[in-house]
Amino acid sequence: MYARKNLLKENVARGEVVFGTEVYLRDPRVVEIMGAAGFDFMHIENEHVAHNWETVEDLVRAAELWGMTPMFRCEQTVDGQPPVNQILKALKCGCLNVMVPHVGTAETAQKIVDIVKFPPLGKRGIATMDRAPVQMFPYLGSPPVDIPAFKEELNRETMIWVIIETPEGVENVDAILEVEGIDAVGFGYQDYANAAGLPTDSCPQVKQAQTKVRQAAKDHGKLMWWNASSAETVREMTELGIQMFLLDSDVVLLDNAFRSLLQSIARQKG
């Protein structure tokens, strides 16, 4: 076995509902706490905060030790071009899921597949001594590397998640999801409202666009994840077939916990 098992992928295939949260903080202990709490995956946020690659590797290791699937959210695509080197380095650090923001066309989706997947699905180069496989497999020595099996296993276990965040992406969502190798789709409601020139992200047009993306995922047999901050949202969306949830971020959850504690103490004093 060359590839680590993508436990998130396996659990969802069994019909389970899985939970993760965005990791902005750089301390691997945050990931350990998430694992102890029972999260299924962790999402290294690199679109809106910068991590160095040593930190990414440490966060991935912590996730692996707790049986969580490590995911990396790269910087956004610009003019249809995804950040090639950033995606490749995340894979080399051991991330099994890659989340790519601002995907607007099938052509961009295919570029992402080309980066992530080995031939014949994509154009990724072979490296048997980084953290993508379960161990180092040097060319010299024993056992010999079965390259076709190596490529097939890593292609199978690595997932690609794309985020639709513009009117262009919503218009092209069916074509995007028809690209072989795209596993899951999400909807960026704030960026969609911004790109569409809407005054707020609570406008009816935003909800309509999100519903269209969800229906497209269902029609194409693709997964969709949902951002949720309450048990009620999780209950409502699981009834509609959503199995993957991002529950806020580490900084939001910490902020909420700190404020809630201090507010409860203040009420007692009052």
C-alpha cells in the first residue's frame, strides 16, 4: 500500500456525516484538541492566512496521529489559473484533500485535476520520497516501487474540492462538475455577493445561487460541503443530503468560547 487511506472519503461513501473546521492557528496542539474532540477532518486555511511549509507538515502529522483527514485550502484562482506550486507542495506535505477557491469554468477545473492527479488523469510528476506516500520509497534498495500501483492509489485517495464563488461559476457549475477528478463542491456566499454586486450576502439571489449549486452536485453525483455554525443547520442540511460540514474555524470557536465564559461570569456578578 503506497497511499494513506482517505478516511473522510471512506466514511462519506458509507453514508456517514463528517465534520471539520478551518485551522488558522499554527500550533499543532489545536489539531490534537480537534482530534480528541472527534472531528473527522481539519482544513488548513491558506487563502486568508499564511502558513509556512514546515508548519503545514506539522499540522498534517498531528491530524494523521488522530485519524483525521488533512485538507489544504490554497489561494484563489486568478483569471482561471490555480496556484500550481502551492497545491503541489500541500500534496507533498501529505494533504489528501485540496480545496481550491474561485473556480469559475470547466477549464480551470481541468487545470486543477492536471496539478493534483498523476497520469493518465492529470500531469503531476512522480516523487516517491516526499510525504505523499505512507513512507519513503527510494529507487535504490528494496522493495522496488510499483509505479502504476503508486499512481493509481494516490489518485484514488486524493480528493479535489472546488468552491463556486462567482456568477460565472454558478453559470458553469454543471460543466465544472462534469470534469473527471472533481469530487466535491462548495459555495462561497460572501464572495458571490461581492462578485455579483449585491449589497449583502443575505440577498435572495445568493440563496438561489447556492441552491443551484447544491442541485447540480446532486444531479452529477458529487459531494457538497456546507458551512454551519449550529446543530439546527446541520440537521436541516443532512435532511437534504449534505454529508460534509465545516463548523466555523478555530479562531471563531475560541472567540465564542472565551466571550461566552466571560459573559456568563458577568451575568452572575450582576
